[in-house]
Amino acid sequence: MKYVAAAMLVELSGKTPDKKNVKKVLESVGAEVDDAKLFAFLDAIEGKNIKVIQSFITIFTSSV
């Protein structure tokens, strides 16, 4: 979940949620970064609109 949250923060800042930017956000709060998991996540969202992903998460978490 931390990779999703970091990617959304990067997107909200107006930057591209790539490895460098997502990792920078995570490291800024002292989070441990597993490069394999980060790469897998970024591969999974490549070419997708992160705002749609954000909307889905908002809807999902509000119904739990």
C-alpha cells in the first residue's frame, strides 16, 4: 500500500510517478523500499491513469 500512496503523492505534486520520484517520497519518511516490489508495482500501473486508480481506492476504502 505504501507504493500506491507514494505514487499518488507524486502524481498530486504534478510529477511522474516513476521509480526515482516514488522512491524519493518513501525514503523521505524513512520507509524501507523493496526495489523488486516497487518495480512490480510500477510495471502494473504503467500506461494507466493513476487518477482512476485513486478513485477506485477511495471508493473501495469507503465501503469497507
